[in-house]
Amino acid sequence: MKILAINGSPRKNWNTDLLLQKALEGAKSMGAETEMIRLYDLDFKGCRGCMACNLRDGKSYGNCAWNDELKEVLEKIDGCDGLILGSPVYWGDISAEMRAFLERLLFQYTDFDNGASLYRGNTKAGFIYTMNAPAGYNDALYKKYQDFLSPHFEYIGTVESAETLQVEDYGKYHLGFFEGGERHQRRKTVFPEDCRKAFELGKKAASSSPFQCCFFDSSAFLFSHSSSLS
């Protein structure tokens, strides 16, 4: 059993990173082998639209053909049992690194002939989000990425960590809109519960259950595809 955590945050040992570490602890408690991959440590770009993954009789059909530092990560995902994604929410969306990763991950698996998934693994996937916004503020965002992931993976849940601690000393920064004392208090009282939820998500990723292959509305996907510190 292999569980991967994909970290879309540039900050190590902070909100997103800490929650992903907890998720991997949960997976380890179920006997899984785990690995953290930090996207900001890699040299890669998003999808280049080369269409090699959709070339008829092409050797890369169903797989991203671009050879950079993300290629090995995509190959690891092909053989993993669980995938826990984590990203801060920047200006109402996931980080640029996570978005670039998902372009490369999901486009290669999309069958534009019949709407099925080209992914042949049995992998569970969950998403952890951290943000300055209040709880529930980004529910539509979570639903969007759940819909993008679900055709290819068994989606097992979303963990939201809201109103997170941005910096240790708020007095050093122009962050007057945020109440540093309140954020430190939430770090003590709310963040531990977020860590518990992340731990449980990791356990769920490492548990055994049957996977049902999904189909999706390819016309809706085609339309959508074309058209704070944490």
C-alpha cells in the first residue's frame, strides 16, 4: 500500500504542509508506505497542449509525454493506492503549482472519444485546503476539483482549514485586516481538529474498499477546460 501526498504550498512546516504530514501519519497507522512530494521543489510547467497523450496509436496515449521533473511523479501516481492533495487558496483558487500539476495529471487521463477515464489504477484521492477566508467560503472551489478528480479516482473527502495562522508575528507585517491574536488562538483550538481530520483522511486513503469506474460529462469538461498566505 503506497500513499502519496502532493503539496502545492511553497511553505514547509506550515499550514498545508503540516496537515499533509498528519494525513501521511494516518496512512502510516494503517500500515501504508508514504511519501511527500513538494511541487515547489520541482522544475516543471503545466500542460503544453502538445496532444501527445491523445495521439492515435501514439506511444504516449493516456500518459503525459513531456520529460521534466514532474514525469517521475506522474509515474509514481500510476502505481499508488492513495493520493492526498494539499494546497493553499490564493485569490479564490488553488496555488499555481497545484493547478499546473493537475493540468498535467488529469488531461492525460481524459478520453475525449467516449467520456471514460484512461486511468487504469485503483487510486483513492482526497484534497486538503488551507486559507485565510472563513469556513465554507470556498465550497464551490472544492466541488470543482472534486468533479475534476472523480472521473479518474475514488474521491474520499475534503478537509478545509480556514482562517489559518499566516505568520508568527503579525506586528512585523502590513496585515492589519487580520487579527493576529485571534489567529494564534485558532491555531491552539481549531487547527488541532483540522489535523485530526487530515489524519482520518489519510487513514481512509489507506483503507481497503472496492473502486467503481466513473464516467463524466465530456461536453461540460471540454467547456470548462477551454473557456492570503498558507
